[in-house]
Amino acid sequence: MPRPPIRILDVAGSPSEIGTAHGLAYAEEIRAYTRDRVDLVASGLWSGGPLMRSEVLGIADSMLPAHESFDADLHTEMLALADAANITPGEAIIVGGFTDFVDTVRAVVGGLPPLTVVEDDCTAVIVPDHRTADGGFFGQTWDMHDTATDHVLLLRVSPDDAPPAVVFTTTGCLGQIGMNSEGVCVGINNLVGMDGQAGVNWTSVVRGMLKTATADEALDVLLGAELAGAHNFLIFDKHGTGHNVEAMPSVQAVTTMMDEPLAHTNHTTHPDTTEVQADKDHGLMASSVARLSKAHDLLAEDLVDEERIFDLTREPDAICQLAVEPYHIESSGAAVMRPSTGDFWACWGRPAENDYQHIPFPEPAGE
């Protein structure tokens, strides 16, 4: 069934004020989502064996220093969110960066997950300026276990000391996909690495990158982060610069966009990152390969406009995923951005069943 319009929360001010507003607005939902995520890890389904809840939270607590070291303001925002929602700082680590957290858990306990629970998340593309009439595009689906779909949220953030940004995320999470008022876009695909560590979650890294003014500055933030787990990051700016980064904790592979569109899904393509990628279930690997091929095909010729990116995210045979056994993965939402014009479109739920909304930017704090 069609879903209602995407929820939007406007948050502004200091890091503490932003985190408190987010936590208070969705406190009950954040607590429920947190319980689900902690229980998933404790069950052993993601780590190769059951864990006590205290052990799960102990691993999460061990990651707090890396978050504070990476960005003290974002760490303050996360702590304020946790306090307002009545969860612990460690629980905020889990609900705000689950896929990285489980990479860290596996590194700590030495476990391997069953292949069928390795989540297969997102098809993302960057289209260069010369392939469009009004400026290049970043676009992606956000694919996740279908229990996450109801938690999708759009934050319009106006920090005191950083550019305003529109951020696609879930309740209790600092940010997953976004564009700032400087015209910097950041998106992601999940990867699964075997080199996790007690580092910083990808969600904090996304928000940290959205503090910058160019794609190259955002790339420097990413490459300087002590990553907890594996993700692919796509970066694009209003000047037409684009990067794709397969970012594992121990190795990163950077591809800079040239004349052709960049596309990425949920498997590594560089030999160095492939060395530390976890094995993927055959069906999930086939899906990732098919989505990558389809994305390239759909962008192969002619000029691209926003409707063509919308249609790419709705492609029914590979890209717009429907939850089925045994994976329960669906396209829980999508975002399309044109940094040269500041246009941001978002969709809640499967794009094939729902409309995109055009989202205006928040005003800078103090205006």
C-alpha cells in the first residue's frame, strides 16, 4: 500500500539542542527500535553465537571514544539524543549505526554470520554535469530489512557551526544520506567486512562529511576517520566533482568520476577491498551484480533529468526491491539530489509504490 509522505523533523541550534529535539520527538519509537537492534545482536544471528545483553552493550561502549575523537560536536549530539530518548550512549551507537556495529561485534567475538542475514543495502549513482541539462545528480535507494521502513525520517538540520543540511535517516540515527547548503552530497552502500574494529560508525562519518564545502574536503574527512565497519561512500558536489570510496576499516579504494556516471551496489570491486570483504550469499551477490549492471544500463545514453533518476529507483526487476523470504530486504526509501541547484527529492517506502517529495532547505541557524 502507498505510504504517507515522508516525516520531516526540523532541528536547529547547538549539538545538544539538535540531539535533544530529535530524541524527544521520537523517544518511544527510538527505544523500541533500539530494543529490536540489541536483541538481534544478542541472539547471535549476526555474530556467530549468542551474547549476553551486557556483552553487547560493553562492545558498544568501547566505541564511544572513537566517536568523540572523530567529531566532538556530533558525539555531543548523539549523547543528547540518547539522554532525551532515555537510552544509554552505547545503545545510541547500536541504533544509530547497526551495520557497522555488527562488523565490530564480529571482530571482537571472532564470529561469522549466516550468509542469509548479511543485509543487501542500496543502489546508488552519480551522473556528471555534462550528461544533464541543469547539473549533475546523485540518487539512490535505501534498502534494508523491512522492519526498518517505518522508522525512516528526514532531518532538516541547521547547526550553529555547520552548513544547513537535508538528511535522510531513521529515528535515533544522526544521518545516512544527505546534501548540505554548500552543495555537497553524500550517500552510501552497505558492505560487509571482516576487519571491523571499535571505531566510529558510518552514520557519524556521513554527518561529518556534510560539514564540508567540497567533495574533496568530504573525502579527506572520510579518509581520516577510524572506521568501525565497511561501507561504500559516494560523494558529489555542485562543482561536478564526484568520488566513490570502498571504505573498509583497514583499506580504502577511491575512484574519481570522469566522463561516465558512477554506480555502486553492495559488493566490492577493487582487489584490495575484496581481500577483507566477507563472503556473500549467492542470491545476495547475484542481486548486487544485477542491480549494478541495470544501473549502468539505465544511464548509458542521452541526457538525464530527475524523472529518469526517479525511474531508475523504481526499476522493478532488480533495483526497487520487495521484501521476500529469506532476506526480508526492501527498498525502504530513496533520495535524489541536484547539488548545483540545491534540489532534494525524497521518497518514503518503495519508490515503485510512492511519490517523491521536493524538500526545501532549512534556513541557516539564527536567520
